[in-house]
Amino acid sequence: GGLVAPGTPVRVGLVLAGIGAFLALPATMLGRLDALAKEVEAADRNKAVELLKTLPERALVKMFAPVGWRSLQLALLHLKAGDGQAAAAGFAETARLCLQPDAVMLISAEAHALVVAGERLKARDLLQKLADAKLLSARDQLDLGIVLLLETKKFKQGLSYIEAARKTIGDHPLVLAAQALGLQKVERIDEASELLERVQIAIKDEPADPLTDDLLKRARKAAQDFLEGQLRRERRARSRRTTIVVSSEAAASEIVSG
């Protein structure tokens, strides 16, 4: 507009205004995208479901959002909505779009999404890659501990990862449920029972979390199996004891009289 405007002052003013707008636009759009990302981060399950429908249709996202930013936000929303498989695919797609297949944060996020989706063997491969590089975060330690408890016989190693994660994360219900299951697996029953009670109190008024609920069910089942096994062992021990059967009055009389 400035180039075709009449008069030098108007032409120069419009050109400078255009350059200023050109330089300011990216910063302005990035600021708005950052605010939108914070909205995604703060979303609960219901809000995440709503944003999955509306976010891709927003003009800001269509016109200015980089494709990697868009795929990352959608992956986070899928994870919050409980769709681990879609979230894992989204994190992998983000790594591909950003040309960062070894990005630690994206590998960690994909592994966590796979744990949520029940694809624990795939998650183990990713988490083991981080473990070998000594890049496990606290959440990675928790996820790896859960995978080892559910998919291998390395119960002590899995429990050690979960206990290490608890030192950083704290007494989150998911951490306590995972630790309770680990304690059941290594037959530390009293400690496991105490943690199970704490988890049940903690989640009493909280929204249901499928992964926490699954670990709790497994821990309760493990406790029941242990008690039933203990009862079977006691019955077998009693059956091995010598039983004296008195079959005649004479023998009975002799035993009674000493």
C-alpha cells in the first residue's frame, strides 16, 4: 500500500507501518499460541474432549500454528482424555515433524502414553532406551517400574524404580497403587495392605483414573491369591500331622488312665 500511495510522507509511513506489523506479527501469534498451550496444559478430562473438537478449527491454529505444535497439543489432549494409543501416535508424529526422533521429552511422553494404552512391551523398549542413556525422569521410573511388574518377573527391580519415583513425585495415588502392587509381588504383605488403604482414602473423592484403578485391582487380587495360597499351605500342613484314632474301648481306657 505504501509503495503505490501518493506523496512521500504517506508512502514512507505506510512502508514503515508494514515492516513494523511484519516484525510484530510472529511475536504476537507466538504469544497467543503460548496462551492456548497453557489452556491445553490446564485442561481436565472433559475440557480435553471439548478442545479436541474445537482446537483444530480455530483460526489462530489454522493460520499460524506450526504443524509440530498442533500435533503436540492434540497428543496431550488425547492423553488427558484417556486415549493412550492416539496420544502415543501424536507424540511420535511430533518427533517426525520436528526431525527429532531422539528427543528425550517426546520419547518419554510416547512411552507414558503407551503405558496408559496398555501397550507395555512397546513402552518398555522406549523406557529401556532412556534407562541405558541414564535419562529417566521420575515419571519414566514410575512407568518402567509398572511395566516390569506387569510384564516381567523382575519384581524387585520394578519396585525399586517405583520407590525412587515416589521420592520425587510424592504420595500420588498412582505411585502408591504401583508400590502396593510391587510390595505384593515381593510378598511384603503388611506394607502393601497399609498402602492400599491409603490409596483408597486418597481417591475417595477424586475422578477415576483407569491406570490407578487397574493397579489397585491387581494389588487386591494379588493379596487375595496370597491369602488363599497361605490357607492351602496350612491345610496341607495339617493333613500331614499324625492322627491317633482310638478304635476300641480297651485302648481308650488305657489312654485315659495314662
